[in-house]
Amino acid sequence: MNILMISEFFPPVLGGIAVHVASLANVLANRGHKIRVLALGWKGLNSYERKNNFEIFRISGLFQKTGFIYGNKNYRFHPPIHDPIVVKRVGEHIREFHPDIIHCHGWVVFSLLRIKKIFNVPLILTLHDYGLICPTRTVFKDSNTCSEVELNKCILCCRSKVGLIKAHAMCRALLFNKNKLDLVDKYIAVSNDVKEIHKQFLNIPDQKFEVVHNFFGSEVQVRELSNVALPDDFILFVGAMKPEKGIDVLIQAYRKLNTKVKLVIIGMKRAGYNFKKDENVVFLENQPHSVVLEAWRKCRFGVVPSIWADPCPTVALEAMACGKAVVASDIGGLKDIVVHDETGLLVSPGDVNALMEAMKILIENSGLAEEMGRRGYRRLKREFSEEKLISKIENIYQELIKITKC
């Protein structure tokens, strides 16, 4: 198949979408498909690259050329409206590449809806987050999952992050383009919660959805040891240091344990979000992946205490790949990944006492933690393997191509 992969982001730009698209393109190319990736680009990024068996072209739209409108100039996303320059550039690639399928990732889909009207090519959108219904992409408000999406309330929620003018523009755009999403042929949701939340807010029929979790290689190797000093005995959190990841809840729960086992927190710190530090809580900010892998290999178990509906947190899969049990919140994609009392323990999001008790169980029962880790590794190989999930995506492609040709 000729597969045109279109994404807001691609490495070296950081983020879950970028990593997923790079991995997906690489695996599909290795399986014999002809892959072309179109990703948003700006000054400092190569306009063309060839990686292994596929090509990457970076295209700049109206907004990528004006970096001053972004809070982070290295993260120039596609706004939730159509961009005529992106439409034109994508059309040129379709005429030259002749794709059998277009697989989209992110808000760039709002430009592809125009393309869909011109070219009879099946369009698939992977839902990595909640960006079709929420301008912050999180459906998270006031420390809880948002239960209602209304324009005026969304503006008030979003303005604290991007400012009033941009919040108003983004909310209006999402509302205006909502009905055009019918042009998408198939939605791939990365978890069951992602599917159900989109069905609830957008009234998308069930037959337009497929749930395909993020795949993850079962073999994780620490190729080189870092020079970062890790404690001899610790439990581990890996993720962005921001409120919705549940770090405040985790630290409160940990301090109730009164244990000699330390807590290590590795991640990127958000400006203005501070923690009270002590000798038992170790913060390692902005560390390379080698440090993360070494920490997973050495820790007792992992904790993923998200208080938002985290779509499909790769960090939980990474813990399982390293043979570690996972204590996690019973919310979002974590419900699909962690099996309670088998590969880890699930607790109510935001419940400090429940999280403390779960960690206490695994600290006091190291044999149980190790057995859960082994079960998690087997579950990863069985349910989240590259072979199983990529085959499922290929079947979706083939079914849509067949329908289009009929």
C-alpha cells in the first residue's frame, strides 16, 4: 500500500504524537509498504529527510511561518481550522504520491477535510488526545474530567493557558468545524475511554471507531549507564511535572507511608509548578531516556497517579516492558493497560489514602510486586505487541480501500 502519514509533529520535535508517528511509519515501511510522512515544519528543521525505508517532508502553513503567535516556538501546532497553504501542499503530494490511504494525526485534520472533498482517498484520524472537543486537548477542568463542553466555559478554561484572544479563536474554530468531521472515514482511538468520550461529545457512530492501543516493543535495553546517581531502593514516577499527572497526590500519599524506600520523580518541570523537596523525594528534571530506562530497571515498581483521563500513557507500557508492577489511577487508558491485582493495582484518581495503601502493599510484599511485573511483561507481549497492533491497523486500511473501490 501507498500510505500518506500526515502529522502535526515528527522528531526531533518532542511529544507522544511525534514518537508514535515515527514508530508507526518505520514499522509499516519495514513490512513492505511505501510510506511518505508529511509533518509541520519551520526554520531549523530539515525540509526533507529519508529515514530507513520512508521519506519525511516538512510543510509550513500560514501559522508555522509566524512563530511569535506560539508560546513555545519549537512546538508550532496546526490550529483547529483549515490552512490554505497546508491544503495546497498536501494536494501536491497526493497528486504525486497517489496514496491508497491517508492516516492523519492531530489538528492538521482540519486542513485535510478540504482535501477529502477533492480526492477520493480514505481518511483515517488517530485520536491521541481530546483535541476535537477541547482546546486544551485534555477535557480536564478544576482537577476533574470535564463533564460538559460549552463554548463560553471552554474559553474561560483555556484562556489561562493561551490567553483570551487565542482561547476565543480556538473554541470558535472547534465549534464551527464540528459538523465537518463526518468526512473522516475512520477514527482510531488509542483507548476505550478516548472512544467513549468522543462518542459522547461528538455523536460519532460506533461503527466509525476502532480501538487500537499504542504498541510498544517488549524488549527494552539499557545500552549505556548514565552518570546520574539513583538511590539504592526506590519507587518511580516518570512523566511531565504538572498537576493533571497527579504528582501532588503522589507526594502526599508517599509522605504518609513513613518508609525508607525513596520516591524518584523523573520528568520535565512546568514553569511555576513547585514542590516541597526533602531527602526522600528525589527530583530529576529533563533527563535523557537512558536515565529513565536505567531507573525502570532498578526501581521496585512504577506509579502512574494521573487525575485526568490520560489517553494511553506510554510510561505504563514502558514499566511493563521492564518487568515492573504498576500502581495506577483507574481512569483513561490506564484502565486498558493495567489489570488490577494481576499486573498492578488500580486506585481511584486523586485518592491519597488509596494510593498510599496500594504502594504500601507492594513495598511490604516484594514478591508480589515481582510477580505482577512478570505478568505485566507477558501481558505487554500478548496485548500491546507491534505485530498484533500493526496488523490491526493494516486490516483497517485494507477494509477502507476495499469500500472506496466498490
